Amino acid sequence: MNTKIKFLFFFGCLCSTLAFAQLDTYGYKMEVSGITEQWHKMTLPDAAFEKISSDMNDLRIYGITPNDTIEVPYLLLVGTEKKGRKKIDFKLLNASSNANGHYFTYEIPTTEAINEIQLDFENENFDWKIRLEGSHNQQEWFTILKEYRILSIKNQQTDYSYADLNFANSKYRFYRLLVKSSKKPALSTAKISLDAKIDANYRNYGIAYTNIKNENKQTLIDIDLKKRLPVSFLKINISDTFDYYRPYTISYRSDSVATEKGMKYMYTNIRSGTLNPIEKNELRFTNTLARKLRVTVQNYDNQPLNIEGVEAKGNVHELAVRFTEPADYYLAYEKTNARKPQYDISRATSKIPNNLSDLTLGKAQVILKKETPVISPLFENKMWLWAIMGTVILVLGVFTLKMMRKK
């Protein structure tokens, strides 16, 4: 019985030591305060993104008690846009044309609202104006869109099309689409839907420095955000009012190499597309942890665009956290090759309350590592080692000679 008690005591001490050591494997910690309920949320501050790994797998919340360290489950909530497009059934009643253009009349059998019609034409290289009307009885028509522009450009330099009709929620049984074109539009498909998206929750970033340089028929826009932050939105403010369609690529500085000519910087592409005067040039992309970004605009033989400035935003990152017992809690981060945590709450998100009160995070603290004691070798001077080896060889030699004489 005494042996069993000793074993359990030893095992408990070992587990406790290992638990305390968990926090020591991370680089930084922030004290968590304001815990009053089981569920809370915490917003990750800008300071944390300087050291968090790019995949954010190294985020942990630990609670320290006198006898143990508790790992607290959390769910990472990123304030991205929530898309909720509902497809609406319809049928084409009529397709006709007159001097005004080409008409397409649709009927929606149900009384559902719509706010988007996606058009797909077989035609290429067109620039048309659209008029959209709605009616309850096909006798009286009400204007929804007037002089709405759609276009397609396809050549060696540009491949761009815009043919989505977006408008306020409308509820009619009949919709009439007028394409103002002398050329017959080959409308292959039309999709009518209700787009019930929830806008993204963004945080505006101040830009420390923007450098715009025109060279080799390109415009390079270098952006410095002051510090490493999660970026997912750029708006390019262009003052030109003429038509322009310029391919662009967004990239971020991901590495650097020292060469004889100085530092050489490596960039990783995030997104590409076409700057144009029809859309707002609001460029959305996957959240990327970066400090320095570059937008490369292809001008070809055109004059460079007049770019007045750039706006940058990033999605708010929050943690929904569940606490079960009192402890001193810390948010820990910065650990190389950390695996993504697997918590039960990620499979039961419906159990997380909708309204969570905020927690307060303290300043970032460097986690001091326990120094491993250096054990000095038994013989630091090699002369001592050679002297002992020589003595051993001498003793063995004398002993061998004595044995030979006895024989």
C-alpha cells in the first residue's frame, strides 16, 4: 500500500511539473483579467500579431493554479463577410426586341424578395446599358435600375467582365430586363437570388508610408503598415474619370536575403484582378499577416493612373473562451511548429452564447525560460586525462610482466 501511495505521489508531481512547463515553451504571454462568467470573448490586440505565427496555430490560454496548469478551450472568431445567397426559382416568359433594344421578361412564382441578378453572356467585348423594371401584373412597370452598365473586355492584355445586377430588395412577380444594344445579346444563363450577406467587421489601419513609383510600364505601390497586422482589404483611390482596365497583383513581403548588392526582398502573391472605374476598387482577400505590401499595376502602353492614396483594413480577430475554474489566466503565443489545437467547442458552436462580455488583456511579457544547468566535464584539462590513461597503461603493463615471469 505504501508503495502504491509513493507511486501516485511521484506521478502527480511529474504531471504538475510537465503542466507548468507548458507555458515556458511559448515566447510571450498576456495576463487575462475581467473573468466573471463561464463564457467570455477577448479581442486580439495589434501587439500580439507581431509574434503570432502566420497560421495562428500557436495561440493558447493557460490558467495557473498552485498545483496545476489548465489549458482553456477557445474558438477563433474572424470578422469576415458572411455570405448567405439564396437562389430564387424563376422562368423566362418572353424574349423580344425593338428599336430600344432587347427584352427578357421573367416570372417568379413565389412572393420572395430578390436583390441580385447574375447574367452570363456568350458575347465578348461588349459595353451595354441595362434597364431593370418590376411589375405585379405586367401592366404597370416600376424602374429598379436605370442606365446600369455591364461590360466585357477580352484581349491579350485584359480579361475582365462585369455583368452582375445589384439593387435594393425588390418583391415583384414579374421582372423585365432591357439590354440596350444594336447587337443581339446571347444570354446563356441568368441567376436570380437574394443576397443576405453580413458585412465584415473591419479594423482600420493607419499607413506609415506609401511609395508610388512608375517604371517599366508598371506602377508599384509599396505600403508600410508600421507593424505586422492581419490584412484583408485594400482600397485604391484613383482620381481618373476616364475608362481604364489595368491588371493588378497584391503581394506581401515574406522574406529577405542579403546579397553583395544589398538586401533582396521576396514577395508572395495574395490576389490578382483588374482595376476599373465601374467597381469601387475595394480589393478583398484572405487574411494575411504582413507589415509591408505591394500592389503592382500593369499599365502597358497607357499613361499611369493618378493614385491619390490607399486605405488598408483587417478583420477583427476574437477568441470565444470557456472557463471552468478559478486560476491566474494568460494568453500565450509564439511557438515554432505549434500544432492547431483540437477542442470540443469547435464541434458545438451552437452552445456558445451570442452576447459575450469582453475580457481585458495586459501588456505583452516575455516568458523567461528556465536555464538548463551546464554540467562541467570531470576533466576540463586534457593533460589530466592523458596522465590517467598513461598510468592505467603502465599498471597494466607491469601486471602483465609479473604474470609472464610467474609462468
